[in-house]
Amino acid sequence: MKNYFCKEHLTALLFLLTVGFSCQPEEKATGLLAENAMVVSAHPLTSKVGKDILQQGGNAIDAAVAVQMALAVVYPQAGNIGGGGFMVIREADGQYHSLDYREKAPLAASRDMYLDDKGDALPEKSQNGHLASGVPGSVDGMVKVHEKLGSMDWSKLIDPAIKLAEEGFELSEDEAAYFTRASENLKKYSSVDPVQFTGKAWKVGDIFIQTQLSHTLKLIRDKGRAGFYSGEVADYIVAEMERGGGIISLEDLEKYESTWRNPLTGNYKDYTIITMGPPSSGGLILLQMLGIMEKYQVSNQGQAYADYLHLKTEMERRIFADRAAFMADADFYPVPVDELLAEEYLSQRFSNFDPQSATPSDLIREGNILSMSEETTHFSIVDKKGNAVSCTTTLNGGMGSKVMVAGAGFLLNNEMDDFSIKPGFPNMFGVLGGEANKIEPEKRMLSSMTPTIMEKNNELFMVVGTPGGSTIPTSVFQAVVNVIEFDMGMQEAINEKRFHSQWKPDQISFEKDFEREDVLETLRKKGHELSERNGIGRVDAILVLEDGILEGGADPRGMDAASGY
Ligand code: DON
């Protein structure tokens, strides 16, 4: 962060320095400002698709459908039709909805399907290849949300994605490098080499065309749900499964339904938080953290920032222990939501908090969260009337199971790894699980995705979310706290370096290039082990400023972009 002062402020500066206060930076990062409407998503092309729909008179839900479909084309590492997600919606009149289009375990799935004869876990099977996929939910989810709340013709919302797949789009240097790197795994795990991806070493400026995918999208455009869950595309999925030893059947596809759920809501000071409940753990984690923090004064100035980060870590280690024990798909396991959020429970849970020193997490087994990439994706949308959509969607890992459905041209998820494949065995994000999140047919695997909308005094205030596996709820928490406690704008709050901790492994990860060594030193003195890593999260969010102007904050850690008017 820069300290930047202009001449007029010199007197005030001298005064502040004399009395020993630290200086406030004057030049703040500001995101795109727009009067009417805003879309922030992982790719400039998808943000533009969303804005175009809004300008044609579509509402935020229409734009969300178009963005989800377009992400499946230009951001195949996470955008998808072969995965799932969660959408939290606040209508302009203050009605809330949340849609769960999370993948489900196939009917033939079973608790020990990723254990070998000796009972050892086989993460390679839950993370890559045909057995790693849950039954996809994205297409059913988009159909359901459009039926209930959309206003434009369905086909007009799919057309932009079809155009991008058919005519192609130009690759940036990073995209070209990523696609080329991914080719090896796609070749290895797909039953038929997906040459549209793997056929060449991609260079910046190449045009990436996906003919099979455009055909699949046309079927979805013309037949809706039936264009994916039955007929040609369903047959392609089942044939892919049969060739590769997977278990998703026609019956699984026919039976899949996304589900409207009551959003999880809570309050923090003057703010109302509307977020995702089970099968996500994200909303619960966010509300538990805010619930505990309400009793503390926090600041990001000087050493007080280390005290805040210590407090945050101590909350995280307790709450992620709760996650492992109590959180799962509430259709299968009685998640004690009210109990976990009760004020008395939270104060009792935090009663052994010591402001001076870290509480060690017993080491059971460490996960490696250091090499994780940010390959879920989140988008935030506000339309002219004030309808808001917060949506996080994923294939789980980058490019999911790495299985491209031959003939249909899309990637399948590896979401089965979000189940607890063996009690106490960490998933790819290093989080532990137990009985609650065991594999059962048709169950949804526990998620951390935290699409969230906030109100201040009953008015729309913020739309926020991020990818990042287990770091999702804690990144959302930090974006929220940066704005409401540390007085930052949306872009500034997103640019701030992030920290994450999750009970096990017993450490605080922090983003590289965090420059306040004194803060790190204080955390070490309190007994925390620190571990530096590359970017944590990609928060794409919208803040309603006091004058009603929308500030879109796009995460500079990716090629994320805001587009508004
Ligand atoms: O639902 C979840 O919590 C994970 N499948 C999300 C994966 C993710 O964020 C990957 N990107 N970092």
C-alpha cells in the first residue's frame, strides 16, 4: 500500500506525525464505477456477455445464466456445464433465494469406493478420471433459476456462449500457456484424446474454437434440460463413463434435480448477511466467524493488525474443526445449523481464546494446501432495478476430472473428492472430514463455496464470493471485514493481501509480498507457524457506495474483470 500525500495535506501530516499516529494512505484503489448495473467475473469476455444481457433489458438472473454458460466456453478450467454450484439471489424487493445445483454422488457410489483392499485411501481416483465425477448440476440449475426468476428468452441467454464456442476467442499469453500445460492431463484421463484442446501448443493470439461444445450448447438452447440430461448428450456422457470405468448412468442423469433452499441469514452490527447453507459449509463458517468477532474491536493499523489476524486464525481453527465433525449435506445428515450459530455456543467455543498465544491444533494429518490453484469461479451481478446475484460454480480442481466427454466437448467435475473418502483423510484442500460427509448415493458432497449478499439497514450493500477451496469462506470474511471494519472500498478490499488458516494443518498461510514484517513477527511471537504462498482466492464483488453508485471489484490475481454501465 502506498503512502501518498499532496501539498495541501502537509500540515495535517506533520500534525499526525508529531502526535504519533500512523498515516492513512490517500490514494485508494478504486474499481470500475457504474450508475446502473455491474457484472464482475473471471474473464473480460464473460463480464461483457453479462453486461450486454443487462443492457438488452435482461435482469440479473438472465445475466447470471448467460455468464455461467459463457464461462463454460472461455474459462473451461472452472466455468462449466459438467459441474455444479450455488447461487444466492436478492430481488430488488428484498426477497431472498438460494439455489443448490451442486453435483450428487451417482446411485452406484458407495462409502468405501476410494479405498483399496487394505483400506488405504486412493485420492488419485477421487481426484482424476471417470470415477471422480459427481452427477453434474449446472444445466438443471440454470433452467430452474431461469424458469422462476428470469425474464428474457432462454435461447438468447445461451446464444452468446454458442457464438464464443463456434467462432472461438483469442487466447491471452496466460491462457495459451495454461491450455498447453493442461493438455497432457486431458489426454491421459479422457477416453478419447480431446484434440480441440490437445492438438497443438497454444500461443498468444491463437483462436480457440470448440465445435463439439457449441453443438452441445445448441441442444441445451433448443431443448433446455432435456438437451443435457437425456438424448444425445446424456448418451455421450454414459458412453464416456463406460469407456473409462465411471459409474454415472442414464438414471443418474434423469433423476438429477437442483434444489431451492432457504438461504442462511445472520446479522453483524447493522448488516444482514444472506449466504449459502448446507451442503455448503461456507455460509456457516462466515456467520460463525462474524458472530464471534462482533464482541471484539479490530483494526488494521500497526500491531493491532497482528492481533486481528491472531483472532481470525483462532476462530478459523475452531470452526474448521466444527466443519469436519458437523457439516455435510443436510438432506442426509442432521447439520446442527442453529446450534452452531447460537451466541452461547460461539462464546463457549471461544472461551479458551488467548489474545497472546496460539492454541496448537493437534496434528492428525497434514494436507498440502500450498499448491492449490484457484479454479472454481465466482461472479457477482447487480442489475438496474437492484436485483442481485452472487454465484460460485465449479468443477472442483482445475479442469475437474480432466475427462472431456467425447462427442459433447465439455469437461466433467472431480467433485467426489469433496466427500470424506476416508474418515480423517484430507481432501485436495487439506480439509478433514468424518462420518457426516461420508459418501452415500445421491448425496451432495460438502462444499466451502460462499456466494454471499449483504444488506446494510435493509438496503443492498455488497455482493461477494470467490474460488479457493477451503480458503473461500475466510477470503469472503476478509473482503467483508476490510470494507465494514477497515473502511476500504471494494477494489481496495480485494487487493489487500490475504491470510488463511483452517485448524489442520496448524499454520497461517499468507500471500507472498505481504510487506508488514512486524505484523508477521508478532504472529510468530504468539506461537503461530507462518507459511508463505501464492494468491489466495479470486474475489469478484460489487459494493453499493453511499450515493448508490456501484463499485465493481475484480481480483487482480487473475484476469477477472468488471463491466458495467
Ligand atoms: O465446493 C468446494 O468447496 C470446492 N469444490 C471448491 C473448489 C475450488 O474452489 C477450487 N479452486 N480453488
